[in-house]
Amino acid sequence: MKEFGKLLKYNLAYIIWFFIYWLIGVYVINGAVENVGLSCFYAALIYGVTIGVALSPIGETILRLLEGATPVLTQQDREYLIPIFMEVYEKARKNTPEMRRDIQLYISESMTVNAFAAGRKTIAVTRGAIETFDREQLKGILSHEFGHMAHNDTKALLINLVGNGFFSLILFALKFIMNIIQMILTVIQGKNIIFTAFWIMGWISKIFVEVMSFLFIFLGNILLSMNSVISEGLADAYAYKIGYGEELISSLYLLKKITLPAKMTIIEKMTATHPHIDERIQKLEQMRNVDVERLHV
């Protein structure tokens, strides 16, 4: 119950968007069964099963496979990474006693400088991050990922992925049916003015569905990006809270140095999932300055 409370508190936008997906499912199913009660039940049943799979070890394993995340296997990697991971893990559990005891570290062989938390018990770092950051900077990065775990961001993300998948399935089925109808009408539309009219209506309907689905997904991305930006800030604050603020600041300065600057379009800014690095550093440094001022009072 406490975990669900955190899910609502820190990831309300994901829950709202998931509810919208469910309503779409109800609407589509109701077109077939013509019973609102049964439509609600069937949509809830489908979502319940898919979310159960997504949040299960099966779903998490699939997600790791998609990301190329594997256990830390070699002796060299284990001797270097596991003590760093366990140090941060212990501090995170002292701050958040309800945090799972079986969270494990994984490595993705990608040379992209990145780290991520996934599902219930997966934290992964890329080979690029391992080669780029020193020990202390890695602690800062890992503490940020434990912040995502503490706020249940990873579960909310999985729920959203399930919703996206279900919506995509509905959209695919709808477009497939419309394409079949359009093909039939294309063959016969020249034979009768009524068939021609139906062909034009079908073409207009297809364009309408394409435009509406684009707008729906685009507006959803904006909403979810706003939630994601807030979650990133909270994860940074969590890292600072458990004692790795300086390490995270150092890693962000290095990340800023090695990242090629690029001018973002308005749409990219609207759908960005992370705050600008300078903004993240600024907020962490403000936390540090507040603590320094308190020490001098």
C-alpha cells in the first residue's frame, strides 16, 4: 500500500495517462460487445494481465534483454563495481528501509555514457559510464538511480509502456481494418457513385485517425516528459540526501564536458525527459550552499 502511495505521489501523470489508455480500451471493446459494464471489465482484465506480466520477473527480464543488460560476471568488474554498488545500496536502505533487499547491478556493454533503473530490482550501468566516471562519480550516478527506485519511478514507467503497447495494438488493428476496407472500396469505387462516396469518406476517416493518434501521442509525450523531468530532479535530491551530492555534481560536470552541445528544437524541449545538465547542477549546488549556511549559523 505504501508503494502504491509513492506511485501516486511521484508519478501521478503516468497514472492519469494509463487511465486514459484504459478508457480508450473500454471504448473500443464496447464497439464490439455493446455493454459498458463488460467493456470496463474486459479492458481492466486485459490491463491487469499485461501489467502483471510487466511488473513480474518475466517482464523485467525482457526489459533487461532489450537493453542488453547482463549480470556483473568477470572478477575484475565484480571487484571494482560491487563494493561501489553495495556502499550506495546500504545508504539508500538506511534512508528508505522499505526498499527491496534484492536489487542487483547489471552492465550494458553500450559505450553510451548512461545508467538506468528498471522494474523492481534492476540497476544497470553502461560500459561507457564505467570507463568514463571514476569510483566516486559512479557512486553519485548509482545514488541517483536508487532515487528512482525509492520513488517507484521504474514501476510507473513499466505501466506506461504497457499502456503504450495496448494503445499501439488498438491503433494497429483499427488501421488494418480501415486499410482492408479502403482496398475493397478502391477496387469497386468506380462502379457506382455511392461506392465512390464511401471511398472518399474512408480516406477522410483514415487521415482523421492518423492526425488524432499523432496528436494524442504527442500530447501524451509532453505530459509524461513533465513528470519525468520532475522525477529526475527528485532522484538528484535523493542522491544528495543520502550523502552523494558532491559525487553527483562531479559526474554531471564531467558529463557536461564530454557531451556535444546541440540546439534543441521547440518540440524536443517540450518532450525532453531530463532537465538541462546546468539546471541539475544548479539545484544540487543550491542544496549544498543551504547546508553550508546552516553550519555557519
